[in-house]
Amino acid sequence: MAVTINNPVLMGTLRVTVKDENGKAVVGAGVYLDLGSEQQSIVYTNSSGVATLTVTEGEHIVGVYSDGYLPAKSSVDIIAG
């Protein structure tokens, strides 16, 4: 029997709030993390327009899309803790 010990992976939390031009929450907007990579994740905003993801520490690309709105994309740096 072989046992492999991996280095710990540092994690952080990314909280994305999606609002329209009037400041109203956008419900059900798709929030994409690292789309096209092996680590990609897609979650949807809740009734408050908020989506939360637990992600590895480091730089990530976040995109948001919802019907009737132009898509948005940004780079974020996640710090563990």
C-alpha cells in the first residue's frame, strides 16, 4: 500500500454581487470562474444578486452573464483565509 502526501492547497472565498445600472440585484446571473480551464466553475446569483465560490489562492478570471445584459469579465487575486 502506498500513501501519498500532497502539499496543502490554500483556499479563499470569492463573493460576487451582480447589480443592474439602477443598483437592483440581478437574479440568476451566471458567474464563471476560469472558464475554459480545468478548474472552471459556474454558479448563479441568488435572490440578492450574490454568488459565492471557494477557490484556490492566486489569480483568476471571473465573468458574468445574464440575458438582457452585456457580459462582463475581470481578473481577481484571491488571498487565502
